Amino acid sequence: MNYLLHPLILVTFFPLLGSLALLFIKPEKKNTIRWVALITSLLTFIFSLLMLAQFNANNPNIQMEIDNPWINVAGWNINFHIGVDGLSILLILLTTLLTPISILSTWTAIDKRVKDFMIFFLLLETGMIGVFIALDLFLFYVFWEFTLVPMYLLIGIWGGPRRIYAAIKFFLYTMAGSILMLLAILWLGIRQGTFSVPELIASGANIPVYIQIWLFLAFAAAFAIKVPMWPLHSWLPDAHVQAPTAGSVILAGVMLKMGTYGFLRFNIPMFPNAAIKLAPWMALFAVIGILYGAAVSYAQKDVKKLVAYSSVSHLGFVMLGLFALNPQGIQGGILQMVNHGLSTGALFLLVGMIYERRHTRDMDAFGGLWKAMPVYGALTLIVTLSSMGLPGLNGFVGEFTILLGSFGSKAIGSPWFAGFAAIGVILAAVYLLFMFQKLFLGPLDKEENKILKDLNAREIITMVPLLILIFWIGLYPKPFFALMAPAVDKLVAALQTAATIAMH
Amino acid sequence: MTTTDLLSVFPLLILILWACLVLLLDVFLKRERLTTILTAIGLVVTLGFSISQNNLNLTGFNNMVVVDNFAVYLNIIFLGSGLLAISLAHDYLKRMGINRGEFYVLLMFSISGMMLMAIAADLIVFFLALELLSIPLYVLAAFARPRVESEEAGMKYFLLGAFSGGFVVYGIALVFGATATTNLSGIAARIAEHQADIPLLTIGAALILVGFSFKVAVVPFQMWTPDVYHGAPSAVTAFMAIGAKAAGFAALMRIFVAALPTLSEQITPIIWVLAALTMIVGNIVAVAQSNIKRMLAYSSIAHAGYILMALVSYGQSSVASVSVSAALFYLLSYAVTNFGAWAVVIAVEKAEGKGLALDDYAGIGRKYPALAAAMAIFMLSFTGVPPTLGFVGKFYLFRAVIDGGYIGLAVIGVLTSLISAFYYLRVVVIMYMRDGEPEVRSEPWLNLTTAFTAIATIVLSIFSAPILQWASQAILSTF
């Protein structure tokens, strides 16, 4: 019975409970369904705050751990092993925050098959949180792969005109990487005799380096596609553009972070020597992604596509920070994961709001919107500035810390990577301001745009929590860094030990 | 005949006698409903006796049969499949106008052949079992006569079945020539004493492998499968896809793992190539299918490849038991998923072979959400996406392969399951993302089967430990 009230169990499985409850509501009662889903996700958010209250930020180790035997027969050693530490807690909170916001954003946007939508959405939340709390590779893989199914259905049923193509591409692309990771998981499970992540981390440095590199690459196949790292990003524009708004928010806000989190939780600590060896390469691909994503964003006419490609660029920063393999870089990387979730999530919400009104996302169809929709314009301006890293807003803190970390990183070995990444910051300003200008400035010359209604109360409510956090992190990031710092320091210390052992 | 002899074949005897009795009753009473119920009772009673044989480890008739946990496990799968087949068939046969009592009798005879296969420990008994299980299936495949497809299916199955039977007999003859015995324990002893003619034995073993490869539909011996699966009545196909396959693998595992591990040097490369080919061809050709029965036929070929993959490392004594239990677990997970999928096919199928195109599934997601959800679960399970039985099955299977050191084959296995994701997901796409006005047959037993298998697919994947435990205790007796 104790387990049922355990904060992590509650946070993870409460949405599942909500989706089961939805099964018993008649599909015609759309509003009831929406309210049940919203309340479920809000309660989940409250549970996640309770989890935060119990979390001891000074403790670098796994907390609120549950480690129960699950499949311990026939030579298997699979446990139901979950827990939270400084690396994962912010991402769990991000997930539980973005889910109710997304559900609220669908209030009028999703009108067909509301019941199915909400069921899949809540299932997706359980899957995503499961990914962040799993400390057993088998359990992790179950959650990881499971998230594909509801997201695939969300894109495929409620998406845009090319939704089926986008959904299948999303599924196959991500599964291609995952199954290679599955083989590596099996190899580890057989050779090391355990699927427990902490145990594998403890014994990781003992694996010969060339095998570590193979395992690193197999795991990286799954994570790099998810992030997505250049050149494995081609599923992302399709999936993002075709997905319904709420799907895009979750996809960009949380699911991409599952990839970067994977690198942080598994690749770097489990195969430390390989991580150190491959860090310059990862940094190279990250920087190419930053510049490529920015350049392609600039070329887009579709606002949603622009935002989608900007994710490639922003996630490049996260990867660069993580593979700096020093405390600043990794802390910046984690914070930037959260920042990207907030800013890009907010951007997708804003794009969704205008799409709902005009049913187009072509930038040429707009112009001068500020006059028609001042509140909308002001909110978009703040979010745009946050996304391009204006000091005082959240994006700046993350990117600056990452650049600082990667500039002095021994693992990457050259300050040039940080130098080129800094160009990406400038490019981000270019394409984002270009977008803002196209939408909001200039004459309000299109008849359809003159009659647009400004945001209603519900839409403003969806934005408020994101804006608060954008300012909070921008002005006073200390509590956020404090949550992750001990865990990051522990990770970096373990890396250094592994490196020195390998040298002798 | 001693008591042990009698005990070892007791469930089999019960089933065969019961089948004869039901045949007579059916002829004189002409009441199909009664026949259905009696058959179900017979299967349940036999199932009870089979379960009671667990852990007994009997041998009978001078080592010609052996009842170990391996056999018990498989017998339970066979009898369970029989019960599920009845629940699918009884309404289906009526609907298609082919409700004849022989169906149930033939089903019981076929199951008894499968049970004999599971306990066989002598090559002659294997052949006997092969024929006993196949001949009723030939008739069942043609059961929807005078529909041409069904007659063609029966004929084709019979011809190729007889052909493959020839391979088995010839292989047995050569093995006998090489070792002077047909008894598996005798063969193992001869090899151990270095009194066997190894080249001749290898050729014989390879021929036996070929013969059973026909039965389990391994590429390049799969040609009959799509036509037979397509032409046979769906309830028969559902049963055949599990029963015949499981029986074929039972024979392969018993003969190769228990009696001929010493030949692994020669046989393993053959199995490697067969498994790889089967997974590649089965999955790629399935992509091109627009008829659900043909698609499931190719999918069953592909799954035979996955199971065969477990046998690649059969010669390594440390891995062999893991391989066998992985294959057994996979058979069970495939059986559950497969029956579920066929139950949905039967629900959508109309008379005259209508309602079998993939396009006929359009709009099911909206109109029949429960049925669509079940089908989606089965498709995801076939693909191997967690949390489904298919995923757990593949997980254990790939473990056996990686444990044996065949990483290349494992990579082929996962890449082909990626291909399979494409055509399994297409069913989901059509059900949920296309509009249509499907008509679906709703009948209590059919719905019950669908619901039961769908729930089992999810729940057993989360609580797979007891089944895995059971499968891992289902070890072959060694000779």
C-alpha cells in the first residue's frame, strides 16, 4: 500500500488512471472529458510539486528510490527500479507542467474524437514521466518505446493534411534508433548481469574502450534521432508541422528532451571513456546542427516549420553543453532543455492560436497583426526574445552557461566550437526577429487579419505559467541550478575518475 | 504395455478416443451444437490431464515417447489453441454455411497429432505425428468447399505436405543408415560412442530440417503458406498458424537440441541462413500485401524466422536451455497475439471472401473503438512494441541470439522488425486514420476471445515472470 502513495508512483501512473477513467465516459460528453483530462493533469502537476517538496537538493544521489524485483527468473535480473535525482527532476516538472497547458490549449482546437485524444494524451504523459524516472534499462525501454504509440496516433489522427506520412515517418525513424539501443541493452544485461542503471554506471568504466564506443553508438542511435541531431533530423519538421498544436508542444517541449536526457543519463555515465573520446565529434555535430537549423529556419515561409527547425538549432546547444563534460556545460545543457521546453512550447502554442483563427501559417498571409491583436503580439514578442536568448530572459542564461562551459571544455578540446555556436545565437536573432517582423509589423493590409479577435482568457491562462517561468529563470536562475548542481558535480567527478583510470 | 507407458500417452489416448466418440455421436445425432460443446469438454479434460503430467518426466514404450515439461508446455499450447479455435469457429462456420460436425472431430485428431509430436522421442513417432497432425489439416483447409480458393488451399497444402513428408522420411532413412537406430537416445549414444557415420547423419539431419521447415513455413520452403492461409477458412488458418508451427518447432527442438547438438557445427550455419532469409523475405513481401489474410500469412512466415533464430545457438550447451525457453515463450506470445488478430479478421470477414481487404478496415477506429483498440494492440505486439507480449517475446529471443554471440543475426532481426512495423502500422493507420463504413460481426464468443487475448497481450507482458519461469522449466530431457 505504501507504494501506491509514493510520490513517483503517483506522478507517473496518475495520468494512466485518468485515461482509464475516461474510458467510461460517453464520447458525446466532450466537455466532461476535457475537464476530467485537465483535472487529472493538474493533479499530476500537484503531485509533482509534492515530489519536489520531498526532494533534497543537496543530495547528489538518487532519491525516492523504489527497487523491486520484477523479472528475476531464468537468469534475468530485471527490477522495477525508479527514482529521481538532480538530472531528471526538472524534466519531470516540465512534463507535468506542459501537459495541462497543452490540454487547455486543445479546448476548442480539438473537436473531433475528443475522448480518444485525451486518452492518448494522458497515456503519453505516463510514458514520458516513466522515461525520466526509470533506472532499469528494461523498464526504461518499455516507457521509451511506449511513448511512440500515443504520439503516433496523435499526429496521425488529429494532424494536418500530410499527417499519415508524418506519423509513420516519426514512428519508423525513432524505432530504427531504438531497436539498435535494444541490442546494446541486451548485450549489457547479459555481459554485466544486470539492467540496473546505477550498477551499470558503477561498472561502466571497466568495459574496454572500443566496446564502450560501440555501445555508446548504439545508444546514441536512439537518442540522436530523438534529439534530433543533425543529420538525423529529417523526421522532425514533418512531425512537428503535421502534429496538432498540443502534440507539437509535447513533442518539442518534452519528447526531444528524452533524447538529450538519454545522453545525460545513460551514454555519458555508463560509457565514460567513450564519451570523453567522442566528445569532440558530438560537439562538431552539435555545432553543425546549431548553424544548419538556424539557416534552414530563416528560409521557411511556414511559421510552424520555422519554429520546428529552430528546435534543431536549440537542441544543438543542449548537446554542445552536455558534451563539454564539465559542470557548467552540463548544467547549462539541462537548464537549456527546460528553457527550450518553455520557449518553444510557448511558440507552438502561439502559432496554434493564430492557426485556429486563420487556418494558415504562411507568413506572407500576415503582417501588422500587432494592431489587430496587441496582447497576442506582446506575448509573442516576449517568447521570441526568450527563444533568441535576450539577457534577462531564460534563454540567455542557458545559452551563456553552455558557451562558457564549452569554451573551456577539456573534453571538446577547442574553443572554436563555442565560437561557431555563438554565431548561432546571432542567427537565432535574425530568423526570429524576421518572423516577428513578418507577422506583426508593417501595415495591416489584409482584410481577413483586420477582424481577428485578440486572445481570450483561456488562451492567456495557458501562456501565463510559461511567461512567469521565462522571467523567473531569466532573472533568478539560482534555485534551478541548485536543484541539479550536486548531481552534475557527482557525474563530472565520476567522469574524471574514469578518465584517470583509463590513462593508467 | 506397462503402467508408465499408459500414463505417458494417457491424455493423448483420451483425446483420440473422445474424438472417435464425438464422430459417432455427430453422425447419429446430427446436432452441431452438441458436437461443439462435447469437443470443448474433451479438450478441457485433456488439458487437465496434460497439466497433471507436469514434472512427472515419464518415458514410455522403450523410449519412443518422453513426457517432460517441454512436452507438457507445448501440449498446453496445443490444447489452448484448440479451445480458442473452437470459440472462433462455431459462429464463423454457421455464418459461412459450412457448419459440419467433422470440423471439430478433425480438429481433435489434428491436436492429438501435435501432442504426439511434442512427446515423440523416436524418428518414426515423429513421422507418425507429422502425418496425424497434417492429414486432418489438409481436410480442414479445404473445408469451405465448394469454394475454389478453399479447395485449392487444401490441395496445395496436401501436395506440398506430402512432398515435405518425403523429405522427412528420407532423412530418417539416412539417419537410420548412419546410426542403425531411429531412437533419439540411441542416436545420441551412437554419436557419443563415435559409431555414427557423421557425413551421412548430417545429410539425414539436414533433410529432416528441410521437411520440418516446410511445416513451419521457413523460407525458401514457404511458397504454400500465403495461398493456403488465404484459401482456408479463417478459423482453420488461425489454428494452423499456431498449431502446425508449434508442432514443427517442437520436433526441430527435440531432434536437434536434445539429440544432435554435436552436429551444430554443420547445422548452425544452415539455420542462420534460413532464419535470416525467412525474416527478410517474410517481412518484405508482407509489405506488398493488400489482403489481411495474406499479410498475416507472410507475417507468420516472418515470425517463424524469429523463432528459428533462437535455434541458431542450439549447440552451445550453456545457451541451449535459454534458447529453448525463449522459443517456447515466443510461441506462447505469438499464439495469444495471433488468435486475437484472427478473431478480429473473422469479425470483419463477410461471406464469399469479402471483407478481407485492408481497406475494409477503414473507419473501424471510429465505429468500433474497442475492436480497433484490440487490433492495434495485436499489431503492436506483432511489431514488438512494449508493453505487449510480442515485445517481451522478442526481448527474450534476442537475448538467446546475443548470448550465443550471433550479433549479426540479431541486427538482421531488429532491422526486419522495423520493416514489419511498416505493414503492421498500416492496419492501425487504416483503422484510425481513414474514414469508412465498416460492418462488423459481433458475437459473444468472438468478442470474448478478442477481449481475452487483447488483455492477455498487455497484462502478461507486464507480469511475464511466471510464464518465463514456466517456459524455462520446460526443459528438454537430454539423452
